[in-house]
Amino acid sequence: MKPSSSRIRFEEIVLIVLLAFVPIFFSRVTAECFEVPQTMLLATGALLFLWGWLAAVFAAALKGDPGRLLASLGSRALSGARRDPLGAGVILFLVSSVASTIVSPNRGQSLHGAPDSTAGLVTACATSIVYFISRGVSRGRALTLVRYARAAGFASAVTATYAIIQLAGLDPFVWTRTATFGGDVRVFGTLGHPNMLGAYLGMTVPLTGWLAIRIRSAVERTLWALVATVSIVVIAATLSRGAWIGLGAAAVAWAFLRLAARGSTGGQATARSPRRSSRIPTAALASLLAIAAAAFLVARSPMGPNLTTRVREIASLSAPTTQSRLHIWRAGLGMARDEPLLGVGVDAFGTMFPRYRTSAYWQAEWGRTPNKAHNEAIQILATQGILGGISALLVILFAAGAIWRATRQGDPAAREGAVAAGASLVGFAVQDLASFTVVALGSLAAALAGWLSAAGSEDPPARQERAPRARRDPARGWPRILAGLPVAALFVLLVILPIGAQVHEKAGVTAEPGSPARAQAFLRASNLAPWDSRYDDFLGSSLLVESEREPNAAPALLRRADRAERSAIRTEPQNGYYYANLGRIAAARTRLKPPESSIADVQATFQEAVARDTVNAQIMDQASNALMQVGDVVQARAIALRSAALYPDLAQPMAFFGYAALMDQRWQDAADTLEIAIKRQWWLEKAATAAAWSNLAAAYLALGRNEDARRAAESGVELDPRNPDAAANLKIAIGRRGEGIAR
């Protein structure tokens, strides 16, 4: 007797679990709470698939002739490429990714993915595995697509509900890294960023809408209509223009593909669906919900005005965020021009960006270095060059062909499903032109593409019927054991170590600055993930602060800090911040007795820092202050003047000149200059602002303006309670006030 067609295989169960839980999985124990845990979950699922495949290969090799098996690989690959051209394009893209990883300036980072990105070779391989598994297990059946859609619908329901909770101000968690617009925190659900939330929900709306039309159960149909409606409301609330455009593109694609599917059947309906009269209550409920939610959004201040502003900015090239994107895109095209064949390396966009940074971009996105091009086409050209661009183009063309074929052949239910899946992929691709791919979107896109490839194939992947249970072969377990050994090693390397490093990073970030616990946490993170240069840099900076608090241990602490920072530079020599931190450490070592560094060392190190990031105001500020401390006043003034010329509204250069006047005991000049600095733009750099207030208090004390000094010192202490100079100046000002000499 044949098994039921609804029987589900283990691979399909794992795939459905991934589609349901990758988008909603987050962790509060890792430093990056969303993308890293989701990437690790996807990688774990991909390793399970790899284990099964390797076990099958080993079993076939043990049963047959391994030589003949190897000899047949070429012919089997050609045959597979003919049957699955989209899969061949995916393989070519992986080959490009491997080549670009090899030439990357940091191969380990390109393998695992850059911080705040995790779009390395591991993610590319895991996503590709999802495609091939989906094609193999689905056979293009409508029932399998229903399972995919339900899994994605479940995830969209969870993340949209959480976004509504955030929108209502009822989020039980406090998040430190959020995106804002017009002073309002934008909702991000379980995707970590509003743009990604909007993009994911835009992908799932065609699927949940299809379920609301297709499912015969009135209760489930109403449920999916509700999920689709709430998703559209949340997409609006994300204020993501890319998500809005992607949703519009998906709607247009749905209409076009549905017409094409109807045309292929002579104008008849593509599949049996609920009677029209049974859809009326569902449509009415969805409409009422949409109207109520829209009214809520418009009425909620400042969401209504922000929504209106974002709508006006959709096609505006002068909008600040649009200008920022244009700068990033020009940088990406510059990378593609300089490294045309293989690009700068997989996920190395952020590493190479400072070379292409302009002062205009610095003013638009103060102190931020993007890890993505915010345009997937430019991202691929920049990081994988022409080879990656051609392979990505082939994937798009073959995917379009698969969508077209799937909507025009096969049974009516499959054609109707192909319309929804195709619209979802179109929305994904369009929004990617103004954004980038994260694992939640990539895994769903890969699963849908695999289903469409099978549905549009003339000979979908065969699925053998299950034979009667046979007596267990004692030798049968050996292939699984053999396959499990490399997979277990990969699991440790690709999942356990990165997660462990993230946990220690979180511990280090939350520990007291300059504490031994903070340094120890970053040291452990560095040992687990040596490819992540940030950990050595964090360690060096922490040890520098600790040396200021522990003068007796300063020489040993500064030597450790120097070693850590040099290790960070060896891993990522392109990073100007690392050289700036090394320069600060060198400046501290010049003050030791006896000195362990020289003024020439400090000068040379900061020259390297500025050369690597020529318009970085933060590096210039650090350089001018450090050089002033070691006595190189001329070079310090020159760097501060360059910063002031580039950024006339910036406070830090003016604060430096006030500090220089203070050191020269020109008290009135110092007070006048620091008063101007306080009123300028500090870009939320509280420690620097506190130092300026403290210096202003010192100038006031020297001038006998004790009451003004008290207020200035209080402002410094309020901004940075750990600033010892501000606390000391406040104590002096209060003491003078008690002596009756306030002024």
C-alpha cells in the first residue's frame, strides 16, 4: 500500500522548523541579540542536512565502487545542471563566494561573517543548502508550499504581534540599539531592525494572503486574513520605504502572475477555492481592522507626522537617509572598480569602507561605518566582483524562469501557489535594491525558490516510496558515524565558538569599564573568535582604562594593552580606530617612569590612523589630544584645524583649542573658547562633553567665577560621573562657595 501523500519527511520537518523559528529566534545572552542567534539556528539546521547527505554518500560508497562513484560525478553534475539551471546558478554563486573568501583581507571574518552582518560564507552555504533541500523534498507539490506558508505565517504572526506591543509602548524588554525617526523609536519586532521587519513581513503577505484565499476552513482563513492585515499595518509602522516599495512590487507581481496563470488554463480559475460568499465576512473583517489600525497609526504621535514625512521622501533624493544611501552606494561602486574580478572579499564591505568614506557621509551618519552597501546588487559587486555579479544575475534570471514555468504548468493548486511564491520572491528582490539580505529573508527566499524550481521542472525530483521495514543492518550506522565526525567539528567551529564569543562579549560590555572582569571577558571572546578583531581592540581599550585606575600596575597593563591592540591590527590592518587606540596606549607609555614609548612612536601611530580614515573626526580628535599630552603642540593644532575645517559645527576641535588655552594659562581665552564649544554639536559623545565642561569649570575657577565653575562642573559630573577632574573641580567650587567667595 502506498503511503499517504501527506506523509512528511525528516528533512521537510527540519526545514519547516527553520522557516518558522529563524525569524523569531533571539537571545538576550549574546551581544548581538537577533541576527547572530538566527544565523546560528540556520547553520545548525544546514549541518543537520549536511549530515544526512554525507551519510548517504558514505553509505553509497561502502555499498558500491568508490572509484566508479567518483568517476560519475562529472556526468551527474552536468545532468543536474540541465535539470536544475537555477541550482547550477546557486553553485556558481557559491564558487564565487569561496574565491572571494580566499582573497579577503580577513578570511576568518569572511567565513563567519562580519560583526552586525553575519553574511559570510557560512550563511551563503546554509542558505544554498536550504534551496537544494527544498527542491528535493517538495517536488513542487502545493501541499508542501502550504506547509512553508503556514510556517512563515506563524513567524510573521509572532513578530508582527511583538511589533504591535512595541508600538503600543508595552515592550517588556529594554533594548539599547534601536533605530529612530523624528524622535520616535521605530518598531523592529524579532528581526532587530525596522527595515528587516518590514522586508520580512512584505515577503510573507503574499503567502498569508494566499492561505486566506485557499484554505477551506473559515476559522483558519480568517486567521490568515488577520495576520496579513496586521502585517501590512506593521509594515507601514516600520517607516521603511524599501519595504513599502517591495510590498507594492509583490502586489503587482501577484496580479501579473495570476493573469498569466489564468491565461494558461483558458481563463478558468487556477484552483478550487472557497465560495465567493464565504469570503465576504473575512474581507469585511480585514477591511475594518485595516481602517482601525490606520486610524491608530495616524493618531499616535509622532507616528502620524513621521509616516507622512516618509511617504513624501520615497522619491526624494534630498532626504537625509537617501543622501546617506547614495554615499554608501558610491563607496560600493568604488570597491567594485578597484577590485573588479573577485571584489574586496565576502562580507568585507565594512572593513574596506573607511578608504572610501567622505566628509559628507561622515556628517550624514556621524561616526557610523556601514557593514552593508544597502543595495544587494552593489554589495555583491563590491565584495565578490564580476564573478559574483554574473552568478547572481544568473540566479535571478533562472529564478524568474522557474516562476514563469511554475505558474503555467502542473496542477491548478500548484499554479496558484506559484503565483504567491513568485510574488513573495519579487517583493524580496525589489526591496533588496534598497536594503540587504538577512537570514530570515534569505532562508525563506531559498525555500520558495527551491519549491518553484521543482514545480517548474518537467521532471521534478523523484521521491522513492518507502519500502517495508527491513531488519536492521549492523553496518548501517557506520556511514552516519563517519558523517557525524566532520559535521560535529563544523558545529563546534561554526556555531559553538561564535556563540561563546558573543556571550563573553555581552559580559564584557556590561562589566564596569576598566575592571579586570571586563578585560577577562574580552580576552575569552578573542580566544574563541580570533578572526573578530574587535575583541582584541576592546581588550586593549579596557586595559588602557584599567591602567589609569591602577597606577602601580600600569606598566604591565599597558604592555598587555599594546600586545592586544597590535593583534587587532594584524587581523584588520585597514582599521584606523585600532591605530588610534594604539597611539593612545603609546602616549600613556611615554608617561611611565622610565618611559616605554617615545613621542616619535605616538606621532607615527597616529599618522597611520589618520591615513587609513582621512575624514574621521573621532580619530582626529583622539590624535590632537594625545599629541598635546606628549608635547607635540604643533602637530596637535594642525590636526585639530583640519577637523575644524572639515566640520565647522563640530564641538571637539573648538574644545581642543580651549584646552590648549587652558594649558597655556590663558584663562579668559580658554573660557571664551570652551563656551563656544559647549554650544556646538557633540553628537552624543558624553565623555568628551563632560571633559569640556570640566575644563570650562577649571577656567572659571582660575578667573574667580566660582558659581559658574560649580554649574559647569555639575554638568560635567552629570554627563560622566566617573570623570575625576569634573568631580575635583566641583569640590573646589563648592568649597569656595562655603568660604563665602562665590561670585
